[in-house]
Amino acid sequence: MQNNANCAVAEGGPSPASQTGLAALMALTAMIVVQAGAAFAQPTMAAYGPFATTWGRLAWAAIMLFIIVRPDIRRYRPRELLLTLALGATMAAMTLTFFVAIMRVPLGLVVAIELLGPLTVAAFGFARSWRILWLVLAFAGVLLLALNLEGWTIDVLGFGFALLAGVGWGTYIVLNKKVGRIFRGLDGLAISFVAAAVIATPFGLYETGFTLPSGLVFETMGLAILTPLLPYALEMMSLRRLSQASFGILMSIEPAVAALAGYIILSEALSLQQLAGIALVVCAGAGAVASSREH
């Protein structure tokens, strides 16, 4: 891939700087879409439950993307297909735990806790470098978002699910980048979505009492485009152009996006302390990406 990139520059193709900018724009768009989708999903989750809603979204996303991409599974080795299965399992676990968490904890706080996963991924890329300071700044911002003077004001079970979602998010970044490098186009993502939908099926059916409400079918059809279809596709394309460390730290902007989506769509008020935390996280993310481009 590196040789292809060099050839593109030599032939007058996009420069590395423009590729990085495009990747950052894709990642930012994915953040906005996924957090807006999470906020808009609240009424559906309240009616049918977070597991059922997640299952419906994953199923529709799998159907849509598989029809559009039509991946030729025969061209890939079993070891490569197992990688898509691992990504699908991670996507299912991350999405299921995330939506359970936001039913119990405000959206911005869940994403702030979940950010610990990508921060861990970024730490591996920025270790033994002065850029680790950006991680410290981002972590300070996360603490301001999640704590107040009285301590933690978060539902314990919701906090636990948010932590599990963070583990899934960090794993997802690593696996998504590997799948994006091995598979042509969106083939790997299409296969992974099928795996994720299959894994989420028993959870969704259990929550619906092994029925299929028509309202769930139609509501999750539209929600599937917002989350997870469009953002996951954008993230895979972004990860092809960014290092794991840069992508992971760029995700530190997401608590700000989530808090804003929660405020506008769900009327979740922001305190001055939360605004200060958001400012720290955004500055840390911007500084880390800028410094990684200079490296």
C-alpha cells in the first residue's frame, strides 16, 4: 500500500497531507453520524429495548452492505475470513454494550468512559515519545467529563457496560485496520456485518420475546444507515490512511460530539466542568494529530 501511495504522489495523485486531511474528515463525519444516530435511537430503544434495537440495526446494515458490495468470499483465505469474524464479534459486543450503557448514563459521559479504549490503543503508538503528553491532557479532560465534586455520578451497571464498550472500541480499531488492509474495498466490512448481525440475533430475539415487531423492523431500517453502516464504512476508509495511534487519539474528540448531540437532541444539559473537560479533550486530540503529522 505504501508503494501505491508513493506512485500516486509521483504521478500527481493526492499528497500524503491531503490524504491525512481526508482521513480526519472521514473520522469526524463518522463521529457526528454515530452520535446523532445514538441519540435518535433512544425512543426505539425505550420501546423495544437496546438489544433488540441493536440487532435490528446490525441486521439491516448487513443486508444493505452485502447487497451493495457483493463480496466474493471465495477469493479470501480461511484465516482472513476468521479475521472478519473477529471484527464482527467485536462490533456486536461493542454496539450491544454501548446502547445498554446510554440507556442508563448520559450519552456524553458514556463516550467519555468508552474513550479509554482508543486511548489505550494510542498509548501503544505514542509510547516513548513526548506526544504521550497529549494522552495525559485527554485523560484529564475525560476525568472532568465523568466526575464532579461529589465523585462519580453514574449508574454502576451503566458504567460497567460503558467500560466494556471501551474495550470493544479499542479492539475494533485494531481489527478494522487489519481488515481494511487485507480485503478489497468494503468486502471485509460487509462480511463482518453479517457476522455481527448473526451474533446479535439471540440477544435481540430474547428481548423481543422471540417475535419480530413490525415497528422495530421499520424503525431500525433508517437507524441502520446512521449507525452502524455509514460511520463504520467511513472509519474503515479513514483507518487505511491513518496510523492506529493517530486514529485512536483523534477519537478523543468524540465526547465533545456526543455531549453536543445529547444536548441538542436529548436535552442533556452541560455543566461548566463538562465544557472544560470537552475543551481539554478536543485540544488534546487536535494537538496529537498535528504532532503525528510532523513525525
